[in-house]
Amino acid sequence: MLSHHERQELERIQQWFELDDPHLARALGQGSPPRTNLRSRLARLGMDALAIGLVVLGAVTLNFGLIFFGAVMLAVAACLHVTHFSDGMPTRYRRLE
């Protein structure tokens, strides 16, 4: 059970979210994640499939170049997956300060 002070703090945070980013507050209130762009999701999944395919093909043919290029693509795909939250967010949230 939350104390009176904790409830007040949570209500203050909720009001701040509603004023600062109403779309995020609505999504959090509904319990559903914000929608992502289908095109970017398919691009990320396509890059995953291509990178894994290159690594497997390189391992089967014992071609170090394919394995290396597939590993680099996997690293890029991992970066895209980590930053996928920025698809629908304003640019002020994308900056690292």
C-alpha cells in the first residue's frame, strides 16, 4: 500500500506527463505501448534476417568476409532495435544531453 506522500508524488508525476506529453500519458493510461511505424519495423526485421543469413552463409562456405559483414550488420540492427523508440517521438527526446 502506498503512503499519502507517495500517492501525492505519483499524482504530481501524472499531471506532469499529461501536460508535457499527452500522447504518452494516454498510452500509459491505456496500458498499450505507443504504435510504431510498420515500415521501420519491417526494415529492422529485414535487416535482422539478412544479417543472420549472411553469417550462416559465411559459416557454411567458410568465407570470413561474409561472416564479418553479417556481424557488422547485426551490430547495426541491434542499434536500430535499441533506438526504435524514437520513431514517433519528437526530436527533442532523441537528443542525448
